[in-house]
Amino acid sequence: MIKWSRIWAFSLIVILMFGVIGYTGLGVAKGITLGLDLQGGFEILYEVKPVHEGEKLDKGTLTDTVSALNRRVNVIGVSEPDIQVEGTDRIRVKLAGVTNQEQARKLLGEPARLSFLDPNGKELLTGDDLAKNGASVQYDELRRPYIALKLKDADKFKQITETYLQQPISIALDEKILTSPVVQSVISGGTASITGNYTVDEATELAGILNAGALPVEMKEIYSNSVGAALGAESLQKGIYASFIGIALIFLFMLLYYRWPGVIAIITLVVFMYLTLLVLNWMHATLTLPGIAAFILTVGMAVDANIITYERIKEELRSGKTLLSAVRAGQRRSLSTIIDANLTTIIAGIVLFYFGTSSVQGFAVTLMVGIILTLLTNVFGTRLLLAIWVRSNALRKPWYYGVKESEIGEL
Amino acid sequence: MNFNPKTWNYVSHRKQFFLLSGVLQIIGILGLLFLGFNLGVDFQSGTRLDIAIGKPFTEAEVAAELKQLNLEPGSIVTAGDNGERAAVRFTEPLNKEQIASVKNSFTKKYGDQVDIQESTVDPVVSRELAKNAMYALIWASIGIVIYVTVRFEYRFAIAGIIALLHDAIGVISIFSIFQIEVDLPFIAAILTIVGYSINDTIVTFDRIRENMKLHKVKRKADLEYVVNLSIQETITRSINTVITVLMASAALLIFGGESIRTFSLALTIGLFIGMYSSIFIASQIWLEWKAKEFAGNRITPTNNEAS
């Protein structure tokens, strides 16, 4: 007797899952952040050195540099810069989706040199004389923005304003003169203001550059990797194409070799892929090209859980057990094998993550997420679907499970 | 010849496979010692530019173009599916101005579709990368040994690690002998192979452990029987699993594009070697070692038999 209620339950679960996937799948996939190798961008590792010999580089200086770099990057409008301190004297910058890479790299790499010049071009003060984060945007009575500067040495600044009273002092960033205010009075408090017809944005940008320019570090590129936008798009497209082919081949193999359980494996694999993308999306993980490779590989590994279980079920069937008890025994006996095998791969994944650089880390994260989800979908999901189906009494012939009648021995 | 994977005797031929693997490994290691690697910029200082020109070009044209910019490339290779890319290596790192000038001059000559992928590595960093890769391999091995020792026994752990190193050395020496360029993703590939190979081996070990409980093992011959039976029982799974992963890695190799080629090539080769070692090497090493236990028993029969 075929129990239709079971078949309905089975179908309902599958339709429900596929409904959710069909409805949200594309959005989930598109919401994943792409790495710079897939959308173009660059990664630079800087070695940071103090400008002056003998100065010490402490944690504070490094974090300040990072925030300064962030500000500089904001100036050119990169949405999600990833700038981090590495070790004791390094900073890694990752910028994805930068349209003008040359500009960005120039802006980052060269510590903007801020100087105050007298009318003859002689340097009076440098960025070093500016207090840390000493530039800020203020508003006058008419709500016009101006930039307030705070200097380290008030006396030195007082002397300068005395000497150059009623003369213009230029403030220059690198070679470019930003503004040339005329000294209106002797300033004794160590503060100054730069006024001009600035918009709020311009003033904020300028203050940011001034603060960044005041950093006492030199940065040397010791590793860089940049990918043009067109090449990134090409990699992405090829990666997706290769995934489709690889996954299609795996599906075909499972269908032809394992037949009905193969269909169940395909169902759980689709859910598996969806969940992997969903988790990557939630984690705000960045998908890199090696990440795509890991994704396809985890599909191959996820299906391994099905293969181990199905081979076990086939063995039990051949030994003469009924379908129900063969499925039960097969699932029970394969579980510890699957867990042992996957945990060893997770160990490799953890090590990869720990020692790897960004693109390798992307690979490791995908690999580990994939393995954990495998247990959920391709072990427990498969169990559930198979258990419901087997009890429906439909498709009972061993053929549907890839076993020939002639192979079945006596119990 | 009739070869049926489910009835073939994997154990009686073990000496031949040990010999085969041993000889190949020695050749591989000699290759490594004498030929070394064709190191990519990830491990050697310098700059690699992948210039996607998108139009027919000759290597001489590229060289001439670079010469105008006073750049002396170490090598220029035509790459890409339709030979539309030039992979240029410089032994000296280029600075960002130089890279920008290359892009400008190629865009001027070939049009706006020109795009550049650049990677520059300082020797300090490349040494660290290589060092980290070694550490990663060592730590992964230690982690796996500990896990397998806890879950199984130390003999399985050591046999598994030998098989794993066998696979890693196999892939590494093929890359050395054929002088295929080695880059950072190559290391990720090696570590994936390592993880995967041990995964494969574990499944067979797991069956051996199970069968050891079902069968009375008193002599070396019993042990041989159990190991052989376990391999026969898991052979379909071992092969099928590798087939599915191979489908994935082959798809990556053929369709995945230039930047992932080394990775997928290493992986594809490694999967084959890994399949071989988990079927013909790993369990057999364990067998040889475990059999010593019985030899010991014969000399001192009063000992309780290890279970």
C-alpha cells in the first residue's frame, strides 16, 4: 500500500524549500560582498616607519594612521574600505570597487606633507607642529564653515604671527597651496582658523587631509595586488560558469548512479548551496575567486556525505535487509564516519584561515561554513527526506536505490 | 585482464605499491632539490603584470612598448583562453607610477578595453608567505594527528600523515619537474588536498576499525584479510567521492579562467594522488605496523593480546 500522506509530506517540504529558495535565492546571492579580485580593486600591505629616526612606533600611532587612511579613502568615496593593522608595524588596505585606482593609491601611499610657508616659500611649520587631530570644522556666526587648527607649540606660533603680521602665510599640502590666509593679528593661544568660501563637504575633506597629513609615519608598499574592474568581472563570470558546469556534472552523476536517493541528494544539495550563500551573506564574508572554488568543492564534499550513506544503504540492501531497515542501519552506521572525515577537513580549514592571507582566508571560511552546513543538509536533511519517503512505500524496488536484484544475498 | 575493484586484492600487492610510491617520491624529491620551483611573484620579489589587451598582439610588441617606458621585463608570456593577455614578470618591483604608466601606454596603443592585474611582492613578505605555508602544513598535520589519535589510534594517525605527505610531495614535485609556476593559491590547493586526502583515508580507517571488532584478528593473515575487506567495502565510495570532487575541480580548471588555473591544476592532480594513496598506501602502512604487534606476541606468548 502506498501511503499518500507521506508522499504529500515529502512533496510539501520540498516545494516549501524550493519556494523560499526561488523567492529569495537571487537576492541572497547578489547581496554577497565580492572580493577585490572579482569586482576590481587593490590590496596593499604597508610597512609603517616613523618619519624621524629614533621615534618609537606604538599601537596608538598605528591606529591613528588607520583612521587617517580611512579618512583619506572617504575623500575619494570608497564605500567599504578594509584597513587593518597587522603585526607591530604593518597596515593592510583593501579597497574593492575603486574606479580610479591610480588616484586612490597615490592618496593612500604618500603621507601628505603639510606645511606652512611664508611669502617667500620658506617653511615655517610642518604637519608635525599640528596637534594630533588638530584640524576640525567649525562654523562662524553666519553658519559658514571654517577650519580650526590647534598647534602643539603656542609660543612658536605666536612668534610666527608676530613676524608675519599682515602678511599671507600659505598652507600647502605636498606642493599644492590650499589657502593663503593673511595673518590678521598676533595669535597667542596656539589656535588658528582657515576661512574661505568652503562648503561643509570641502571643509570636512580639508580638515581630514590636514589631520592625515599630520601623521608622523612613512609608509612603504611591501605587497600589492591590484585587479582591474574588467578583469574582475571576467573572473566572476568565469567562476560562475565553472560552478554551473561543475555542479551540473555532480547532479548528473548522482542521478545516474544513485537514482532515487540521488534525486534526494540533489534536493539537499540545492538547499545546501542556498544556505551556504545565506550564511556567507549574514557573516558579511567577502567572496573571492578562491572562495568560489571552495564553494564548488564543498558541494563536491557535501555530496560525499550522501555517497557514504548511500553506499552503506546499498550494502545493507545487498545483505538482504528490507528497505526500511537498510536505510535505518545505513544512516546510523555512516554518521560517525562522516563526522570524523569532515572534522579532519575542518582542522585543515582552521589552519588555512590562521596562516592565510585574505584570498586564502576567503577560501578557508567558505570551506568551513560549507562543511558545517553539510552536516545539517546532507546528513540530517537527507535523513529526514529519505525517512519520510521510505515509509511511503513508493519506489520500493532495489533498482531505485541502485542495487540489482541479483546482488541481494540471503539474510 | 579482469579488474573488479570490489574483489581485487589490495593487500597482497602492497610491496609493489610501496616500491612504486617510494621510487616516484625519490624522483620527486630529487627533482625538487635540483630543479627547485618556478616561483611566482608571491614567493619571489618582483612584479607580475597581467595585461588583458583584448586584441591580437605579439610578445615583441609588448617588449617594445615596455622598453619605451624604460622597463626591462624578465619574461613575457602570452596567456588567456584566446591568447589575449600578456603575463609580464619583472624581477625588480615596479612602483605605482610605473604601473600607472604601463596602463596608460597600453591603453593608448590598444584601446580602452585594456585592463591590468598587478601583483608586487617585497622579498621580506614573500619569505614570510613561504614560512607561513610551511607552518600551516606542519600545524595541520599536528592537528590531524591529534584528532585521529584520539578518535582512532596513533598508528592510524601516523599512517594517515605519511599518506598525506605523500600526496603533498607528489603534487609539489610534479609542479617542480614540469616547472609550473607556483603562487599563493597553490598553497591553498596543497592544504585542501591534505584535508581531502585525510578525509578519504579516514573513511577506510573507519571501516577497518569497525571490521576489527567484527572479526577475530589473531594473526597477520587475519589482519591482511580485514584490511583488504575494508578497502573492498569502501572502494566504491572512495572512487565516487573523488569523481564528484574531480568534476568540480576539472570544471574550475577548464572554465574557471586564468587566475585560478594553478590552483585547480594542483587540486586536480592532488585528488588523483590522494585517491591512489588512500586506496593503495595508507591502510597498508597501518597494516605493516600493526602486524608487528602479532610478531611480538609470538615471542612473549604470555602477553595479553591487544584488542
